[in-house]
Amino acid sequence: MELSADFARYVSSCEPDDDAVKTAKKAHEKVRDELKTDEDTKDAHEETFLTGSYRRHTAIHNIEDVDVVCILDLDIQAEGSEPEVVLTWLQGVLDKYYSETRPQGRSIGISAKGVWLDIVPGTPVYQDGPLWIPDRDAKAWVQSHPKGQISAASEKNKDTGGYYVQTVKLMKSWRDRLPTDKSKPKSYILETLVHQTIGLPTSHARAVVNVLEGINSTYGFYRGLGTVPFIADPGLGTVNVAKRWESAEFDAFLDQVKAAASTARQALNATDEAESRKLWRKLFGSTFGA
Amino acid sequence: MSDQRSMIRDAMQAIAQRKPGKSKLVYDKTKRTIVAVSEGVPTPQALNITADDADMFGVVTLSSGWLRDKWLSLTKAGSLPVDFSSWDDGDALTQLELCIQGSGTRAAAMLVLGQPQGQTTEGVVISIVPTDKPAHRSDVFVSPDNIAYRAELVEPAATAGRQREVVFADIEPQLDLRRAGILETTVLKDRTVLCIGLGTGGAHVAVELAKSGVGHFILVDRDRLSVGNVVRHPGGISQVGRAKVNVTRDLILEKNPGAQVEVHVIGVGFENRDVIAGLVQASDLVICGTDNRQSKLLINELCVSANKSAVYGGAFRRAYGGQILRVRPKLSPCQQCFVSSLPDEASDVEVSSQDDADAIAYSDRPVAVEPGLSLDVLPIATQLAKLAMLELLADKSSTLNVLKRDFDAPWYLWLNRPEPGTQYADMPPLSDSSDEMTINRWYGIYFERDEQCPVCGDFLSGIAAAYGLDATQLPALPEKE
Ligand SMILES: [Zn+2]
């Protein structure tokens, strides 16, 4: 059964609470203003914008981090524009304002009163197109298209009558309950998989079934092959969101998907309400339909 | 340079340890990069020149790498001779060091540091003077001692009259720019491809791989370019009579001047078995564009025993289509497995030279040299090059790897026209077919490895099974090298 009311209530219980939203807003506005006006960054700064699940409205519960992209006027071919140099320079600037700054692979993390912000420097590949983003480990500038990700998500959400964003939240909540860390994919991988498989659902229940069965039929083939397939970023098809996914983790996730797909199908097909709810609870926990 | 590098490192360390250092990282707006500065020391110039697609009409192009190398001689002597290729379709002058073939008319010139002294009598004079323009522009050269210069053309009175721009080219970074984000050029630069057979298909594949950034080539072909080849081969009429390996080497270098190309004017036969085996061993991937089955089988044997992947391509007669076989030793069917499953006749093989026609006539009947358009052979070469790239990029991250899912069959068939007299004569028109075989399409075909293949399988146990013998009682096959 589709148990629409149960799903609606469950999704809203996943929403980040108002306080978290307020704190996050304050924090990102502050750092964006600092980057715009700071003596060391104001010449390089072109614009900042929000990205990540917070921006795409796919965050759940606590907002764990907020991604801020800072577009710089950089010649990435020039000496001094090596990813590591640019990231360290940015960290030096942020050190002036924050007591906790942390160099990360493609960004500088800062802790701002309970909110973790990731500041990602970037420079456009072409006007309004993808960005070059520094990759410290690869020692290279790599392409990413945060604005493309935002518009891909919002278009998908429009096309699915609003089910997309809510299904991402459902799937994240399901993922967070998986028994092993190994089987839990990164949020953006999961979001991409939902994007690829959601179809045109008519209810939350059908969306979840579409996604789980879709992942299983598209990627089940790769399970146990020791390789992780290329999973194209909906924001920029040449980027592989699964690039850092280990094959053991991929396999563990696909095992979970296979089992969950069968449970979800049974739950949807069940004609008895109590029976159906019991099965959905296997996926979403005891608060579902409570 | 090294000073700036170490200052950047100092500053990075200071930031990482949150301790003040001697140097600080700051953004430099003119150079659009990060530089390290310390008090009292002037900011050094970044050494980077990029050209964009500016209007290249009438420009003079100088290699900045060459000029950096020669800088000391120029500053000592005050002037330096330099040779150009001159092209009259835009009055472009391209420094000979940038031209592999050195075509065009040769034009001599003199580089002069500062304004030229006295009367300039003949030839072109290029005067190099300091400039305030930002260093990243293509018309600015930054010397090893970090001073920005621009160059100005002082032409003899007769040809003067129009301002020409002098630009500097840093070849490698500019070539890489268009591949960045699509290909791991750093991986491909280290890869060695052995190309055997440099007819139309083989030569095109080699040139495509050079354009994609493959860094090392070993070329093998015994033939010379003939007039009859020219309509299909990328080599042109001015190359007739040269060995195809040399023609192809120059085409490769025109596209990828940094490539290393080794050439061998030899045929593929049992007399050269050891030489070819050595070349296979030295390569990461073998591309086989030879026409005859015997040489393919020999190459197959050498590749399987050396555990090297190989890609085999060829056109059907009159190039009405073609096929590609990709062999990953022990993982996919090999050329021998493939041939064993086909009738042993030459009728469906395109034969492009009389030598091959003679070699291929297993049935003792004469085989004609088959015509085919370059247009029909090129799609096969392009597909072959793509498969080759996927092999070279195996396990590496690359945008091209999205193709792995599409290209996982061992055998690809290309149909180019419904040739009368073939099984494809009645193919439906492209427009009204949905799931039938049509022209202009590739078909991936799966077939099984022959477990008892004499090359890649367990031949002995196959024989034993066929004759009801105990395999352990059979004498061992001679060791393969
Ligand atoms: Zn075989």
C-alpha cells in the first residue's frame, strides 16, 4: 500500500529543524561577506554561492555542512595557481576569522558556531558553465558544475511534481539506518542514483520502489566484479560521482539495495494496511507511521 | 623561479602550522595567480604564456620554450638568427622549431634584444623590448630572469606597411588545454602503443592517438607509400616513395611534437618473430592494422603469451563494412578463437595491396586488390582508436571511461552499405528500421572464448577429451617464450 499520509508525516519528520536552518543561514552569510570584502580576497573574488544538499533542499535532520563556492579570477595554468597553493592561501585568509579551519581535499572547512562550512574555491571553465575545482590529492584542477547540480535537482523536482527532493530525503534516512558504515554511500552518490531512477512516481511509496529496483537493475550487474561503474553527475555528465567509491563498499550497498527493493515491493503490493506498514518500517524504522 | 617556489612553500608551511613566516601568500590580480611575497623583495613575474584563439591572421609565432633555452646566448650576443616557415595565405611566419615538416617557404630572421641599430638591409628583424603588459598574454614573453618582453617586427621597407603581431607559443600546455578534463593526458603520455600495419586504417589510428596525447609509438610496416595509396592514406602525394612508418611518424609529430616515435621498416612474418616479440613486450597495447590473416595470428600469439591487449581492425571487401576485434589475453576470445569460428576463406577481407593479395590467396585463386573509399575506412579507424584509448585508460579515471559500459563486447561489426551479393544486401533503409541491422551502425557481438584454443586456452586437455585420453599422460607442449 502507498500509505501516503504515513509517508508525508515521515518526510516532514526528516526536515532539518528551524533553528538549524537559521544558524546555517547566519553562518554562510557571514563568511560570504568576509570573502567579498577581505583585503586579501576582494581582488580575486567574483561571486559566492551556496551549493550542496543544503542549497538543493535535500538535507535532512541536522544540517551537517553547508557548501559555499567562492569563484575566483584565477589563471589555473599559471605558476602559483596549483590547487594546493590556492587552498592554502584561502585557509590563510579564513584563519583570520575562524579559530578552527581545516584543509580538505577540495575545500577549506571552517567551524562557525556549530555549523560546519566547506569553502570551495573555483574558477569558471567558461561563462556560467562548469567550474575548475582544486583537487589536492590529484594535484590538479578538476571540473565540477555546482550550478548545474542545483538546476538538475530543481528541474527533476519540477518534473516529478516535488517527489524528487522528498525521495532523496527518504533514501538518505533509509541509508542512515543501514547496519554497516561500509554500505552507506556518500549523500551525493545517493542523490544521483535517485535522480537516475526515480521515474515519474505518483506516490512516495512508488518513488522508493522505483529507486531501489532501478538501482538494482542498473547496477546489480557490477556487483562482485571488483569494479565500480561510472555514475554520471546530473550536473555535469563527464564527472563520475562514484570516483572514490570503493568496490567493496559499492558491493555492500548493492546487497542492501537488493534486499530493500524486495521489501519495498512487498510493502507496496501488500493489501493489508498493517502488513504494509510493518514492511515499510523495516526500511524506515519504527517512527514510520507511528 | 626557484626562489618564488621556495617562498611559496615557506608561506604554505607557515599557514599550515599557524605560525607567522617570512613569506605570505597573496593574490596577484595582473597575473591572476597566487604569489609569495616577503617584505622588501619585489614580486617576481610568473612564467606562463598562454595563447587563445586570437585572430591569427598575419601573426609571427615564436616558440617560447626555444627562446627560454636560447636566452643566455641572446643576452650575450645581442642578436640571434632564427628561421621561419613563411606561408603566404595570411603572411603567417611560424618558427621552424614548431614545424615538423618544415614546409612553406623558408624565411630567415634576426632576433634583436632592444631596438635594432642602424640600417636593416634584408630579411625580417624581430626586436625584443621590455613591456608592462600582463605576463599571461600570448604576446608577452617572460624571460628566465622574470622580465616581461614583447616583440615587434621590423620588416624590410618593401614588404612593410601593416602591423603584425608576434606571439609566443608554449606548445605542451596549449595542446593539453583542449584535452584537459576529458583525458588523463599524464597517463597517456607514459603509454607505448605498438602499431603494426600503417595503411589507411593503421595510420589514422596512430594519428588519432597522437592527438589524444599518447606519448610513445612503435611503428611497424614494410611498405612504402604509393600514388595509389594517397586517396585514402593520411600521407599525401609529396610523401610518395617514403616508408609508411616514416610518413606516419611525421604525421604523429605534427600533432604531438613531444611524442617519441620508433620506426621499423619490416614485415610481420615468422622470420621476424623475435623482433616483433620484443616490440610487443615493450608496448602497453598493440594495434594491428595488417590485412592478412597469417600476420594477425602471429601477432595474436605473441600478444597472448606476453599478456598484452591488442586491437585488430579491418575493412570488408570494397569496404562495405568492417570489423574490430579486441583481445584481452585470457579474458576475452583471442584472434585464434575468432578465426577458428569462421570459414577459412578470404572473400570477406578487404585487400588493399598486391603483396597482401598474393599472401592471402589460401585457395590458390587470384585475389584482386579491392577499392574502398577513405570515407568508409575512417569510421573503422576512429572506432578502433576509441577502443584503444579505453584499453590505455584501463583503471584510470577519465571521462572516456563512461564508454566502458557501451564497449564491452569482444567483436564489433560495422555496416556501411548494403553491398549486393552479401548477406546484408537486403538491409532496410536507415530511416524506417527500428531494431533491424542497418547501415552506418556498429554492432557489438559477444562470443565465447574457446577453452581449448591452441593459443589462449588449454589445448592439451581439449585433445585429450576429444580422443578419450588421460591428459596427464600426454607429452607436454614445447614451452612458449
Ligand atoms: Zn584463443
